[in-house]
Amino acid sequence: MEERKTADHPSVFDYPQYCTPVGIAAGEESRRKHKGGAKRFVGLDLSKQSCHVCIVDQQGMVVLHEGYSLRSSKRDKLYEVLEEGDLVLMEASTGTFNIARAMNNIPGVVACVVNPHSTRINQTKKKTDKEDSLFLARLLLRTPVEELQLVSIPSGQEMANRDTISHYRSIDRSHSQMINRLHALFFDKGFPEVGKVHDIHTKTGRAAAIESCFGTDRSLAPSKRIAKELSMQLTLLEELQERGEKQLAKIVRSDDRTATILGSIPGVGLKTIASFIAFVGDIERFHSAKQLAAYCGLVPRVYQSGQRDAARKITKEGQAALRGYLIESVFAMMRTSFDFPLKRKYEEFRERMGARKAAVAIARKLVTMMYAMLRHGTMFTVEDAEERQEVAAYHARKNLQTIGRYNKIRQSCKAYPEMVALTNSLVANELGVFKFPD
């Protein structure tokens, strides 16, 4: 990495293309806090209740190599070993971000979090916490921080949003599992038609189904009791889901620009928008749509051996809640009453690879579309005039739970007129991803 000087910028760095925006930002923060360069390089290997710290100086000599407790009452001792001029590196794991934020509040200290899949620690022959911390410290010593595959450190509010999304995502999954158990109970007792005759997704529908199927038959009394208890659990989960929608609505309202852009895509609703805001945040963190897709775990796992390269199933790395809602958006997209290019592409894929794989493939294209739209500040559109009218009609009737009609969101967005003007000036490709005309 070389430094060049211009009239406008006395110190401008030429970063290699593989440098990420997060790494570049960390490098700039290090130069701001460390005027003469970092004095010490700190490797931190974390476990659940303890960590191992290795500190090396500019000559690579080990200054400190000890273990510390991560308990809340003893964590201050870890922070006390840090000094002004320290550059800290740790791998992303549970609890990492809270520690990194606390360290960044120490004067003269810059803490960075690296993607664990990029450090290759697990390939070392000697695998201990002590050796891992030494590896991280020396990695930081010999590698410019801009060139590391760093992970963005979320703020306290971003972490709260992520916790909210993950919590209510787990409630949705528990609700689905409970519905399936109730279905199985009815089916096992000889009532497979219950799902067609009664809506067991509602409290009144479940009560009617239980009385209709089990009635006063004493031989079915244990099954009736179990069905009622399952219904009680489902009612509680549904109350929590209603609370969850209100919390997700708060997240969506916090970023009207993202909500306006993503909400314009058919099938993308409240949960997908909220999870995108919570887990992705500023789109400038990603230098390409491919990197964003990898963050969502929607890229294929590649196996290389000799001359053979094989792409396997998706990695499923990154944020499971975001990936799940993106795939659900694809299925919601297919339920829309009008036709458009991305929907036709799904039908083409489904004939070739099946519904589930097709949904994952389209979810990857959906992420690419979202990236382009957020970077350009444009909204979803299509080139065919008749289909464009259908998209406009869809926007007029589209409703986001708790918030209301989609039109209400986009009309409240101050940047909406500029988005419309920019969208109309761009060329859309066959899937609705925007590009500037040649």
C-alpha cells in the first residue's frame, strides 16, 4: 500500500482492491489515534468466561502473554493492561463486540474485529488459546490493518435491533413448530381434514377444531387435553408475535430511506426490511454485492482439490435471521397477482432445480438488487410499460403490518422525489437491477 500526495489531499492512500471499507475505516481511525504508528500490537483470543492476551512491541518481542477473566466483576483488569498506542485484534464471536466497543473508548486504543474464516488459525498444528492470541498479535504486526478482513463493530442500538430481530425470529419458528405438532396430533387421531375445515392459526379456529373433532368422546380425552394445551401455547406465542411486529415497525421507521427503497420490491415486507436495517445497516460497509451476499450466507461453498473446483451448497454463514427472511420474501414475491421479470426467473429456476433451491438462487439475486438500489438511491421498477403500471398498483395497495400502507412510508421520506427522478433516469436490466445508461 503506497501513499500519494495531491493538491486537494495532502495524504491519500492507494488501497488494494481487496481492502474492505471496514478495514479502510479502521486504518484511518488508527492513523488518527496513533500519530506515529501503533506502539504495541495486541492479540486477544476469547472464550466464554476467559480470554488470553498477547502483546508484542514494534520489534515483535512478546511484552505480555497472560490469561484474564471475562466476568463482569473482573473485566476491568483486562482493560487496565492496555495503553495509549495499542492496536488490538480479536476474532468475531459471542460477546466480542461489547468488548471491542469498550476498548475503543479507552484513549489511544483501537480495537478491531476480524472474520475468523480469514485468519486460518484453525489450520495451525498447535491449537491453544495462548498460541491463538500470539498468532493474532503477530498477524497484526506484519499485516496492515486495512488489508485484514475486518468485521464492522455495531453500535449499542444496532446490537439491540439485532437482538430484537433474532428473538422474534425464534418466536416465529416456535410458532411454526407448534402448529405442526397440532396438525400431527389431529392427523394421528384420524382427522387429516382439520386444516381445510378450520383455521388452526387462530384461537377461535383451534377451539372450534378441538370441539368438532374430539367432542365428548372419552377415549379422545387425553388428546383433547393435549390439543388445548398446545392451543394455549400458540395463543401466547401469537401475543408475542404481535408485540414483535410493533418492535420491528420501530426499527423500520428509524431508516425511512432504506424502508422506501426495499419496500418497493414486491414481496419484501416488514420483517425483511427490519432485519436488513438491523444486520446490514450502512450499505457502504460492503464494497460489492458479492460481499453482501457472502455476509448473508447466500454464496456457494467452494471445494478445491488439485484441478477440480466444485461449488456445493450455500455456506449459511452470517446472519441466519436475515437469510431466512430474504428467502421468505421470495416465496411472498411468487404470491403476488401480477407478473414481472424476477418472478419469471424464479419459475425458470424452479423447473430446473426445485422450489427451495430456486428460492435460494433468487434470494441471491434479490440481495444483488438491494445492494444496487441502496447504492444508487433508486427504487424497484421494470421496463415494460404495462408491468410498470401493475407495480405502481401493487405499491398503492401494499400493506406493511403495524405500519400501514407502503405509500405512507415513501411519501414521508424526504428523499422520495429525488429517488423517483433518479430511478426514471436509469436503465433497468432484465431483473430490475439499475445501472447508469452508457
